[in-house]
Amino acid sequence: MRHGNSGNRLSRNRSLRKATLRDMAKAIFLQERICTTRAKAKEARKMIEKLITLGKKDTLAARRRAFAILCDHAEVSQLFTNIAPRFKSRIGGYTRIIPYVQRGGDNAELAFLELTEKTRDIVTNQKRTKADKEAGDTTKVTDAEVKPVEVAKEKEAEPKHSKADVKTKPKAAAKPKVTPKLFQRKAGGE
């Protein structure tokens, strides 16, 4: 029985799950925003919020506990010097989960996991056309301009091909079936 065992297992054993969540926490502290599945985002959120709360204390014991989780001195110092001071006035709610789209391969729900107090605007690369690439246009779209869920719905509404665009190939003449000599019967009755 699983009395008191909370949390999603994420189809991993304990050590792999711990490593996955650690790497996601490191990525959040570096990039301030990551795209992952919704289930992983919910699990990583718990660890990230605890780490930021430790960072707000800024004691030697808190640094050691954070290092036990992150296993990287540079990440721990960044957490305690850059990230945690931003959240001094907040009691909780250091991260947010923004639903995105469903992944094409396995239909998993994707979501953005990001810090609520960001130092910079997160830039998302805009899909460029061939003409833009030749002209050298390097425009970027900021986070405020991107509406992930609405963009996905617009893409679903657009048809991929119209009947006029589809070209049909003429059918080739049917070739007679030739069976290999191994499988042909001999006429002698054997």
C-alpha cells in the first residue's frame, strides 16, 4: 500500500526521477523558463519552490541542503545571490505553469514552467520564411507577444492542403507477379 507516498512517479525509478527533477531545477535557475510536460512541471515546481525558500534564509545549513539537492556549487551560489533575493517580499508562488500545446509524437500535454519574477524578457524565436532568411531578417518575438494556446488552435483550424494543391501521379501499369524459383512447383509431380 502507498500510505502517505505522494507525488507522481513519472515512469522512473527513484534515482532517475531525482536526477530529472534536479536537472529541471538547474535549467529553471539558468534560463528562468523551460518547456516540459505538464506532469514533470508539477513535480519540478515542488522542488524549485523549496529551493527558493531555502535561498531566502541564506544560512550555511540552507546552502548545504541546497547543495545536497543541486550538486553544483555554481548553481547554489546563483540561487542564493541572484534568484532568492528577488522573492524576498513573496511568501510563496515563485513559479507558474502555463499550458502550451500537445506534443505531436505522443500527444503529451506540454507546458511552460517559469519563475514569476524574471530579470529579462524571455525571447522566443519566430518561425521565419525562406525570404526572411535570405534578407537577413532577425526579428524576435518577446514573451508578451506569444499566446501559445491560441496559436495552437489557429494551426489546427487551417487545412494542410487544398484539392487544387494536391497533384496526382499517373498510375503505372500493373506488373505481372513473378514468384522466385524457390517457390515454383516443378511440372514433374514432385
